[in-house]
Amino acid sequence: MRDNWDELEKPLRQLLGQVKGNLGASERREIEEYINGNEFDVAMEALVDFLAEKSEPISKQALANARKLATAMELSHELKRINSELAGKSS
């Protein structure tokens, strides 16, 4: 799926919408700028970074979607971080 970047924009925006309550306005804007610039891998990395810094739980659905998206994007490092840093925060 890495070759089909157009197919990543919608799920990435959906994931951002699922966790918007966990992020500040400036963090959301930064991620949206990466998405708008087709820098989906950087957007995903920033999203995981911001969520890892927070203490608020994220939904199990958002966690599952983050895992699915990281896998589709072939971002093994981010998938490991999702599993280690975010999995314990799911509600």
C-alpha cells in the first residue's frame, strides 16, 4: 500500500479525528500540514509522538486504526511504538 499514498490520506485524517480530543490545536494543525503536504509518514510519526507524550487514554478503535495504518504504510518503527507506548493507554 506504500505506493498508493492517495489511499492513505482518508484513513489518516479519520485517525486524526478519532484522537482530536487528545491533541492540542497546534498539534492538530501540525499534523494536518503534513497531511496536506502529502507527508503521510511524517504525519503518522508526529501523531504517535504527540499521543505518546499525553497521559489521556485513546480509544481501542483508534489504537486498532493506528496499528492498521502503520502496517499499511510499512512503518515498522511506528508500529512498535504504537504497541509499546500507546497500547497501555487504550480505553
